[in-house]
Amino acid sequence: MDVDLTLSPRVDAVKPCKTLAILDQATALSKAGVPVIMLAAGEPDFDTPSVIAEAGINAIREGYTRYTPNAGTLELRTAICQKLIEENGISYSPDQVVVSNGAKQSILQAVLAVCSPGDEVIIPAPFWVSYPEIARLADTTPVIVPTSMSENFLMDCKLLEATLTEKSRLLILCSPSNPTGSVYPKKSLEEIAKIVAKHPRLLVLSDEIYEHIIYAPAVHTSFASLPGMWERTLTVNGFSKAFAMTGWRLGYIAGPKHFILACAKIQSQFTSSASSIAQKAALGALSMGYAGGETVATMVKAFRERRDFLVKSFGELEVVKCSEPQGAFYLFIDLSCYYGAEVEGFGVINGSESLCQYLLDRAQVALLPGGACGDDTCIRISYAASLATLQEAFGRIKKALVALRPAVPTNPPTVPASSSRTHQSTMAANAGAPSGIGFSQSCAHPKQRSLLFSYESSRGTFKFAYFTSRFSLRSVDKSKELQLPRITAVVKAQAGPGQMDVDPTLSPRVNSVKPSKTVAITDQATALLRAGVPVIALAAGEPDFDTPSVIAEAGINAIREGYTRYTPNTGTLELRTAICRKLKEENGISYTPDQIVVSNGAKQSIHQAVLAVCSPGDEVIIPAPFYVSYPEIARLADATPVIVPTSISDDFLMDPKLLEDSLTEKSRLLILCSPSNPTGSVYPKKLLEEIAKIVTKHPRLLVLSDEIYEHIIYAPATHTSFASLPGMWERTLTVNGFSKAFAMTGWRLGYIAGPKHFISACAKIQSQFTSGASSISQKAGLAALSMGYAGGETVATMVQAFKERRNFLLKSFGELKGVKISEPQGAFYLFIDLSCYYGAEVEGFGIIDGSESLCRYLIDRAQVALVPGDAFGDDSCIRISYAASLETIQEAFMRIKKALAALRPAVPEIPTRLLQGHGSDLPGSVFLKVPSGSTFWPVELEWRDGMAWLGQGWQKFTDYYFIGFGKLVLFTYEPSSVFQVVIFNTSTSEI
């Protein structure tokens, strides 16, 4: 094959979200005219309360459509803290809360933050479908603790304690539970807390998303409110369920700062902040009163009435078993008595999945198979539908079930006791069952030749089904050959004097990943502005224009029309079809809707692509300067970022020969960004064709083409999509979005397009990552694509303003001596070389020793926030965003110019040289002793014909000399000018 189709092992290890898959299937049937009743999705059928909807509408009307701080707005996080203390009795500060694109993202980030590869995540079954898959995505082992319907699906504490080992890192609790509706009484939680307290490594993730949907006399208890549990509990909650806000995509996590900061760090490289509009709407939700006030109480009352109907109705079916749910809006019902039945034209009902498929096929009712939740004897029915709908659904289900002959008759023939004991002994021996375990029941159905057994032990009650004449022993719960419980010595560490009660260790991936510097600086600038400091923020990558009115109105109409529920995981068919049309007309590349995945921003699209196609140890090739998140995304995928340097003298365009030299058999993905963030460089078509020829030689090499700035381009430059080049469609993943050209940063909407094989893998990951993007944003995105070719006149006007600002900055900085600039051809950034000021010492500040200290100096003395070039892989430069008014940019330049003038030049034009010479004078290898204070530092430099070998390769210099601070400065002299090229720190041998 010309292209290596291998996917990352993590894709094969992770199952797609079954709930979303069934919902998508049911939606497709409905669109085809089939009258399907959907009782599979976990979302209320009520509209978002009006106070919340109006808050969202006002946010759009007031232009609150830009990025927020990564962790969420201070206003919302403060309100969440107030809610948690008043309703849950747990106290947090705003810096102990992170707001995300739904509670699922909060859970994933928590597991990634605290769990190291090989750790165990303890999950009671039945469980929410995504828990085990999230654990696998984090390279941990999900350890399932079974529960029993007879115990209302509440976990046996003895069984929990027997399950824990020295590898146990996280226990996930969900109360009220999805899928069972069970609610843990406070007494049970206290017993669990005593066990947790014995294990310093064990943390608890308490998923409390259904806390307000609870039926008296049951009451909700937050696990973190129990004595000693605050320090080791991560509390996850959100707005989807109680406030009917599923389509808004908003959740949060609260916990000890040490762990929450790690979650925030991961989020800064995953998706950045949640929707600004949804965050304003959430403030409306939290203003509705205790536990949502009367509005939520009315909703809960309706849920209870529906629950009572279903419990009564199914209870009248003799062979059906159910446990009365105390919360949430699910009935987890045991229909395993129908397993083994054979249906003409359908086949054998051999488990919950085939039964649900049968009910969808014959009754047109969509339900969730219990096997997806860890209990194959049951199915989950969501009663988040009107009572009339539930009555109709029950009638259909009952009729379909009646058509089945029960696999086990109501009064089955009894096997003689002696035979039963014989079977017990034989099966226990064959299965290697632990001693002391006895089968309490054995039944045979004469036609299906099936046996049902159960046995009880200190580890709970287990059920097994035997089908076919060979009686292959299989677990009903897992459809796997029986595996014995582990026998493991549990290490019970006890805290000694000075020893911490809780293990604060974070996952190695957290330490390997840097937080997004652009996000951090923007958050710092925002904090200074709140404190009254007149900071000019030129750090963030977002337009200063308001979202165009046609887009804003589409978002408002979506809210008004109640388009606030889950969409398909990959995005609405309507939007994906429009994206395909845009890509064909504007980019010359053809896709079908099933080759598109819409996400919560382009960053998420990139992250999922890298996770999907890169295996641990693979190399991701990244030209520098690069978008700050590329290397960190590679590291989060356990891949190795390989940086290919470019030069300002070449307009930061990658040299194809250097690319070819960088490729190895491990090279899996090349990331291209054109127009570029941070340089504004645009790859000409001819250069892309040269790169494509190199890519063609490497069957393993794929290309991720980040085209988010494609419409912000300055003539005569033109944009070329890499996938449009001959032979590149099959190996290119094209990422784009709506944030930049359409001024929609706060809406959080991006997408990826590519060959179906790879895109399906991205969709699979997204189903366990965040689910679908905001329904409101997707309607707005559809309007954006209706504005005409490349955004029409609205975007063209925006681009003209960017060009005017760019020209001002080029002229102004061009007049400063020693400053080097490459003229950007696109985007809205100037990547400018100010390294001539490095080495300067500032009274009351210190030494300017690189781009980061220079940016700190400028925010301190000039109150201008910029991004240091080292974040982008080039410490000689800083990035200036000119996505601000011309007046603002003019004021910012004057402040910067004044601050720079106050610096004594790090290199005088005619320096006093402590040691000097010409490159051509130094052939071969030479030792130079460089004075630094009273100490001499030996430095070895390799010279060849005026070329010096420095880290990345050979560079030509015509002169060099040493200055203070133990630094060697290499120069290229040009007529009437001196240009500093690099500073070599002789004390550490680092450039």
C-alpha cells in the first residue's frame, strides 16, 4: 500500500461510546421516516429554562463571544464555589475549579492528571459507559467491582476492600447513578471513606452530575464533605442534566489545588476554555435558587411520575426484574430471561445488545444495552421523555417481548439436587472456581439447551449462562471466558510521623507537558486588567472584531428554538454537509459528511488526530517556529516531537532538504500550518509540491495541515490546501475551524477532514473525550458558511484592517536599529527578532536573558502583553498579535519603543572585546577560555571555514566576541550594521 493505515493501539483498545452510537442510529432512522422512540440518550426532554436561555442570548448580543480564561471565567468559578458550599457543604476557592466542555472532559482530564500508566481505576458496575474507556485512554487498567440488583446496585464495601491493591489510584463513584439510578446513603459512603482512608495512594472521583434529580426520601451526599475526604476527592458536576443544557457543553471539576492545576494544564493543551456563551448561561442556571429552585423541582416531579409508571408496568411482567431508582432518570431492568430466544428473520437473542437491536428493529424503541454498562443481564431505559411517549414505548416493548418465547420458562424444570451438586462440582472444577463457592441454581431449557447458574461468595453473586450443546462457560456480564479474581497482597500503608496522608503524585505526562504559554499570558493580562492595570493585551490569538451579525443571530435563533440538546457525536449532518461543500468550492478537496468530525475547537481536532494515528515512540515532525501546542499535543500522545528549524531570512519557510534529513522510520506525522501561527508565513504552492514529493517517499508519513488562518491572507499570497496536491489527499488530515476568520473564538468550534479510516478513529476518541460540540455553535457555524466565498465581504473587510495594522508595525519596528523582521503574508501576527536587547541589565528587574524575560519586562514596564518566542521554538523572537485596533497598536508600539530605549544595548556597535576574532581564523576544533567574573569557563567550538556548529547545525558567522555574564556572542557583520545571531551561555554550554 502507498499509505500506512495503521492506527494507534489506543484506538483499538477504546470502544466507541455505545450511547452515542445508538443515538446516532436512532436519529438516522428518524430522519428516514421511521417512527423511532428514543429512550437511549441521557438528556432531559425539557427545554433549557428561560432564565438560562436569556442569559445565553444576552451574552451573544453583548459580544461576549471571545476566549475566556482557560479554567473558566472568574465570575462563574466564584458562583460554582458558592453553590458547592451552600448545597454540598464543601469549600473551594476559584483556583480550585476548572470549567470544561462538559463533565466528560472534566473526568478524562482528572484521570490523565492523577493516574500513571499501569495504575488501576476502580469502577463499580454497572457503570457509565465512558468510565472504562477513559481509563484506557489514560493507559490505566479499569478494575470492575460488580454489584447486585438485590442490593440496589450499591457496592459491597468488603468487595471494594478486597479489590484494592498497591496499584489502585482512583475510585470512581457516581451517585445518583447512571445507569441504575441508585443513590448511595451517607452511611454507605462513610464506610467507603473508611476504606479509602487506609490507602494513601487512593483518590476518589465523585461524579455528581445527577445530584439534583433525586427522589425523596433519598438524599444526596457529596463524598468530599465526609471527614478526611476533601483532600483526596475530585468532585465532577455540570449543567447538562438538572438544567437541561446538554447541547451547551459545560461541566466542571473541583478539588485540591495541586490536582486541579494539573487538570487545567492538560486542558490548556486539549481544548482551551469552554464556550463563553455557555458560561454566561451557567451563571443564569446558578441564579435559579437552591438546587435549581422551583423549575428543577417541577422537572424532578415529572421524572418521578414517569419512573413510577415504568416500575409498575414492568413489575407486572412476571419474568422481569428491576430495582426502583432513587435518582437520575434511568430504569436498569433485567430482561435476561429472554436471552436464548430465536426470532424468525432476526436470529438468536444472545445478550443485551441483540435484545436492544431486536427492540429497535421490531418495536422501533431505542434503548441502551446493559453490556455497555458492565451488566449484560440488563438494559437501560431513559425516562427523559413525556409520560405519553413512555406509555407508547412500553406498549411496543411489551408486544415485542410477548413475541419471544422465554429462554427460561417461568417454572423451569428442576434439576435433581444430587445432579445439581454434581454439575456444581464439575463446573467449579472446570472453571477453577475458588473453594467455598457453590452454585445456588441450575436450570435447563430443553430446546435452547441453555443452563443458568449463579454462585455466591464473599465477592458477591455472579451469574453465568451456557449456550449450545458444548456448554461453553461464559460470563453473562462480560461475554468472556471466565477469569478468576486476582489474588493480590494488598499493601495497607499507614501514615507515620511527617508522612502525607494523601499521595500527591501526578501522572508523568503532566510533568512532561508545558501549559500553553499564550493561554497563561492572556490569563495574566486579564487578571491585571481586573486589578486596574491598563495593560494592552497583544498576546491572544483572536480577532478583536465582533462575531458577524448573521452568525450571532443564528446562535440566538438556535437558543430561542430550543436547539440546545446533544447533536450526533461527529456534528450535525447539516453542518458536515456544508463543510464538505466549502472544502470542495474553496479548497478543491472532496469529502463526504462521514469524513468530517466537528469538535470543540481546532485544537481538539488536532489532538484527536495525533492520538488516533501516532503510536507511542512515533515521531511528529514540527517546523519551528510552531504553534505552542503542537509539541505538547505530541507528548500527550506519547509521541516524540522532532523540531525542524527555519530561518527569518527564509521567511520561516521550511527547507525541504532539512525536512528530508529529519525523517526516519519512526516519522509518522508532519504538521504544517499555513498561514502560520506565529510567523504569518504562507507556503507557496511550489514549495508545498516539493514537500509533497518528499512525503510520497515515506509510506508511514501522514500530514496534518492546520489551515485555521486560510482566509486571513494578504495578496499576492494565496492559500493552497495540502490535500489538494497530487497524491496527498490519501495521507492528509485537514484541520480548520471558525474561530479566526469568523471571530468566533468563544463559540469553540473546529473540524477535521480526511480519509474515512482515520476520521472514524478520531470520532471514536471524541465519543469518549467530550462527545459532540455545542449545538448552538454548530447552528452558528452553519450561518458562517452561508456568508459567501471565503466569508464574503465581511471577512474581506476584516482582512483589510489586519493588513493596515500589519503595515504600520512593519514600518515602525523597521525603524528600530538591530531589529529584524519577516513580513507576514497571512494570519495576524508579527514574529519579530528583538534578540539585540538580550544581555541588557535593568535596574530593579535584572538581566534580559531571552524572549521570556523580555516579555516580562515589557508587561512590567510598558504594560504590553506579548508572547515570548521560546514558546514557539525560537527564543530570538517575540510574537505580537495585531488583532487590535490601529489606535491600540499605535499606543502599544510607543510604549514598547520607550521601554526598549531604556535598555542599554546588549552589544554596542563598537564593542570592547575581551576576546575576539574572525570565523575564518579558527579552522578545526579550538578551546577558548572565557572570563566570567573571576572564573574561567572552558568552551569547545567546532569551526569549519567560518561555520560554527551550534546545536541544530552549521551556521555562518564572520565575527565573534565575549561579553560579560559568561556569554559568547556570534555576529554577522553587514555594511553599516551589526546583527547579533546567537548567544552561547558558556557557563552551561547552552545556546
